[in-house]
Amino acid sequence: MQHGFEESLTSPNFRFIGGVALGTEGGIPVDVLSRYYDGIIFAYGAAKSRKLGIPGEELQGIYPSGDFVGWYNGLPSHRHHRFNLQGENAVIIGHGNVALDVARILLTPPSVLAKTDITNFALEKLEQSRVKNVYVVGRRGVLQASFTVKELRELTNIPNVMFDTTLPDDLPDPKKLPRIQQRIVQLLKKAPFTPEQLGKTCKIEFLLSPIQFNGSQKHVESVIFQKQRLLDPLNPASKIEATGESIEMNADMVFTSIGYTALPLHGMSRLGPGIDLVRGIIPNVNGHVHTTATKDFGYVTRDAAMTESVPGVYVSGWVKTGPTGVIATTMYSAFETGDTLVTDWNEGKQFLQPTAEVKGWDGFKSEVTSRGSIPVEWSGWKNIESEEFRRGEAVGKEREKIVDVQEMMDFVST
Ligand code: NAP
């Protein structure tokens, strides 16, 4: 953690409060905050994995990548997920960085993972994994893939894994491409990378769109893909069309990695008429939440669709932008929201109108505790973190995450 960041967390103008469920089932509806605070920033991301909506998706052995990523990263809500890694062939659908992350975890030797902060139970499961072949399958071409150079290079560098790829025939001369795509094409063109000691294989496949999962005894056995062609091959936004041919790929397990969407929170619509999620985001202008409108006929421009701002309600993170970009992108987007809020405040714009007798945390804390939640302040979180470091040190890792909330709470006031 950076020094400046740590300092800002202990500044009198900042208060960390954990352990309070807001807007979830059984949690405090988010509009309750408006009785105590002048403004709210929703920054809760996009947690729900998108579904393909194709036949057979309910078969066992088909996992949304979000569940897998949350599981090995130790999210308390994901610790009970179970993954059957006993087959040899794993198919990952999607060409984003999450797909590459899943491939990396399935292929990296557990002895290497053991030095990271991966949860112990995931490590144990991965040690027993029989996965040998990982196929990362995208529906468009190389120039349209959304993974990035660093993550692709990491995948090609995993020890004892043969990395290969089936490149589309009409791939352009890399020199004619923008720098990032150039590097991706160069990297892929170098394949196959065959290590001295062959353990597993990783294959990246292009222009294949999944249309059906097949299985027996309720478990997935294969995926049918329709072959695609690009309508405008040099355009990163190119659309595709089916060629009419299809292929069947063996799959003992499938990870669908096709992006995420944000969900609404309880009490959100009471904060302002029309606030709701449109296409997985909260409509906003530079981070200030807007209500949206439509008309019965004709094209509505984005500006015309955004009707009016909702006083005091802002948004940041993936719930603002959709699930795109690396951490730095999200950080700059957060700065924009901060600037918008401060400008609005300095210009005397309308904010929320808190009505509680005691405003701010002092008032809200009573509301929280009267509803049975036990808030965790910054010092409490630091205690949990120290215990995680202590457990990590004992087993030679950076940190061993505590994944049970009740267990975390035992360390809050030590
Ligand atoms: P993503 O980058 O949006 O990739 C989603 C992939 O799913 C795309 O290849 C997309 O193909 C495909 N897809 C969507 N709908 C599909 C369908 N119906 N059938 C077949 N394929 C479909 O999403 P992500 O991988 O979840 O990553 C989200 C964001 O997190 C990205 O910005 C990523 O860079 C970031 N991230 C960063 C890191 C890192 O920095 N190391 C790690 C993980 C994630 P089309 O392009 O054809 O739609």
C-alpha cells in the first residue's frame, strides 16, 4: 500500500467503515443514507457475471469466471463454490483479461501459486487438478480481442506449458497495426512456445462463437461453436457473421468469461425518480447520476436521453463505466467523479437534504447498530490485516486471507 494512500485513510476527513451491508438482501436500503449525508457515491462495481443464454448452460461443470476468480481470491461470498477440476480439457469462453487470468491459474504450477496470496483451499484444490489442456476461445479475431499485452505475455511464460494458437488466415501485416495490436500479433505469431519439459497446453482460438453445450448425466462434455468471419477485419469494432460451419470441442469443464454487469441496490430508486441501471451501469454525466428518458420513435442522442441530474448522487468504478479498463483507468475515472462532486459543491448546487437530528456517521452509526450490524472502523480492519500477514508469514506467503466474516470479526478488537 502506498504511503500517501495510507495517510489519507487516517485523515480526519476520511472515515473507513466496514461490516455494514447496504442495499443487499437483509441489508440497510441505500436511501436511508440520505437522512444522514449530503451526498452518496455509488462505487460498488459490476459483480454479476453475464450469461451466454444458450442451450445447455445449466449443465454441471460450466462455471461463470467471476465465481472462480472470487473463489481463488478469497471473497467470503465465494468460498463455498465448488469446482470439479478432475477432467483434462478446460474451455474458457471469452478473450478478455479475466479469461487469461483463469487460464493462468489453471496452468501455473501450484508451487509457484503457493508464494502468492491465493487462498489455501484453492491451492489445495489446484494441486489435485487434472487439467492438461486449456482452450481460450473468442468469437472475434486477434485485433478484436480485449486482452492486453502484459497479461498475454504472462500466459506465454508459464513454465512447462506449451502455448499455441490458431491464427485466422487473413491476419494483416503487424507493421500496419497500432502499437498494442502489433505487439499482440507478434506475440501470438511466435507460438508455439514449446518448453523443454511438457506438462500442459494452452491454445488460443479465434472466430468461434458458442451456440450450445452438450453433456450427459447432467455434466458438460462438449461445446458446439459456430465458425465466424469478420466483416471488417482491420477494425477493432468489426462485427462478425457465421460461416455456416460449426465444430465441437471436448470440454470436461467450461468457464464463461464474457464480462460482468452491475445490479441495482435496494432503496436506490427512492433516491431519485428514474435512477436505475441501464445496460449494467448507472447513467451519469462525468460521474453525476442522471435520470434517463426515451421517446416512442426515432433516435435519442445520449445527451437528450440524460434528462436531469439527481442532486447529491454520484457514481464511480465499473457501476459508472461498465466493466472495462485496468486499475489505472478506473482510478482516473474516480478522480473525474471527485472533481465533479467538488465543483458542484463549490458552485452551491443542490445536494441531498439530510433530515436526521444527528447527521453524518454519528447519527448513521446508531441506525446501523440498531439494525444489528457491527461496524468495523479502520483500526479494526488493520487488526484483521495484521492477522492475515501473521498467518501468511507462518506458511511463507505474503498473506493468508481470512475468508469467513465471523472469523474476521474475532480479530477486530484484539
Ligand atoms: P472483457 O474484456 O469485456 O472481455 C469479454 C470477452 O467476452 C470479449 O472477448 C467478448 O467478445 C466476449 N463475449 C462477450 N459476450 C460474448 C458472447 N455472447 N459470446 C462469446 N463471447 C462473448 O471482460 P473481462 O475479461 O471480464 O474483463 C473486464 C475488465 O477487467 C477488462 O477491462 C479487463 O482488462 C479488466 N481486467 C484487467 C486485469 C488486469 O489488469 N490484469 C485482469 C482482469 C480483468 P467481444 O469483444 O466479441 O464482445
